[in-house]
Amino acid sequence: MSPAPLVFSKGVQLTVYIDNRKGTLATLAEFLGKHGVNIYGLTLADTEGHGYARLIVDDTEKARQLVADSGERVGARGALLVRVQNEPGQLGRVLAALAARNLNIEYGYSSGGPDDEKGLVLVPSDMEAAMAALAAFRPGKT
């Protein structure tokens, strides 16, 4: 049985700048949900008194406009959305394929349970070169 193919696409990640206090993230998630926006991916970071939520959603422009109209700061940036087999070494092979093309991963995050594929959100230094590297990628090899 051959390994499952690597699945990847360009996506857009939203960054919402929020206060770092109880309930702020819940309010954001409930607000988007109330307006029919589904959150697929999420990571959080904090700074002194403030933070930001990075989101992958099903309707980026709608979510961006809703957040902006509510008075919150929001930005959008291209991101590489990748699904890989959730097995030892697979993440390393994908990242090595990108590194072999002299690409830097500026930041990223992932999720997946023991029996799931792993979902990755990566922000590479060069999106087109990263797409080409993954198009040439063969699971189990670099």
C-alpha cells in the first residue's frame, strides 16, 4: 500500500489583535460563529496586556470584514495549509523538503489526534517556492 499523497493549498490566515483578558477569545469565537464563520485553525500569542489570535476560517473575507466592522484590528496574510500522515518522521520530511529549497518557515502551527492526519499551517518565506517544493514532495522521501 503506497503512502497517502500530501495535500496542500494556499490559504489566508487572519490575525486579530485582542486584549489579553478572560473571555475575549470566547467573545471572538462566538461572534464569528453567530455570523456563520467556522474556525478551522487557531493559535494564540500574548504580549504585555494584549495578544493576538491567528485564525484559519472557512470564509476569510467575511470574517475579516466582520472583525474590522466591530472595531478590532485585523490583518490577513497568506499561509500554506498542509495535511500529512500523522506518523513519526513525516513532519520532518515535509520540513526538510522545504529547507532543501532554502525556504524559511517564519512561523507555523499544527494539530491532529493520534488517529488523524496532521494539519499544518505554515508561513514560508516564499509561498510560490514552497508550493513547488511540496508539489515535488514524495511521502517517505525528501
